[in-house]
Amino acid sequence: MKRILLSVLLALTFSTGFADDYTYPYLVLVSDDGTQTALSVEQLELTISDGQLVAANASGTQSFTLAQLKKMAFSDEVNVVDAINQVKTQVEDSGSADIYTVSGIHLGTFAHIGEAQATLPKGIYIVKQKDQTHKISVK
């Protein structure tokens, strides 16, 4: 686990030196109890010491126990969906919906889910409406 995390951190360190701009403003860390912590990547410096991941940025410094970290991902949102367990064919239509493929590609924003279901080809999609996220099946 430590070697993998160290390899990822080294890869991030070298790749950021070549990037002029970044797409994702947050690094989200998920612990094994499901707690999510979003860190701004502006001036972010990550170090590993004594089994701890130490993250320092303009907002301050935080430490995370490596053994308790489950996932780490860059995001354009502070809240990241950890898992969607159910595939639904009918979802309550509560306004505009952002539609994504299961691999995370944003397909567009639709006025409502019904419009998306009528437009999209057969398959499984992720729907985000307000503060809810669902997985739907288009048949």
C-alpha cells in the first residue's frame, strides 16, 4: 500500500511540472470508514512520513494515516460519489440532470431524465440531479 501510494505521489510530482494548467481543483481522499476529505490542489504539497500522508496547501496542513486511506482521486467537485449500488429504470424526475457514462464521461445536461432516456442509446448511465446520484438503465 505504501509503495503504491508513494509511486502515485512521485508520478503526480513529475507530471505537475509539465502541466501548465489543471482541470481538477480538488484532491479527494476517502478513508476506510467512508469519510471524504477534499483538499484544494492550489499549492498542494504531499509528503509521506511515519505511516502518515501529510498534505499541506494554502489552507493549512492535514495528516492522514496511510493504513486507513481507501481511495484518492482528483475531482472538480468537493463531494465525490463513492458507490452507486442500484440500477434503476425509473427515477424521480426532479429537474435538470447531468448524464455520465459509467466510465465518467459527461454526455451533457438534459432538462429532465425523460429527455435523456429518449435521446440516449441502450445502456447504463450515471445521472446526477441536485444532491442525488443514480445509475439508470436505458432500454
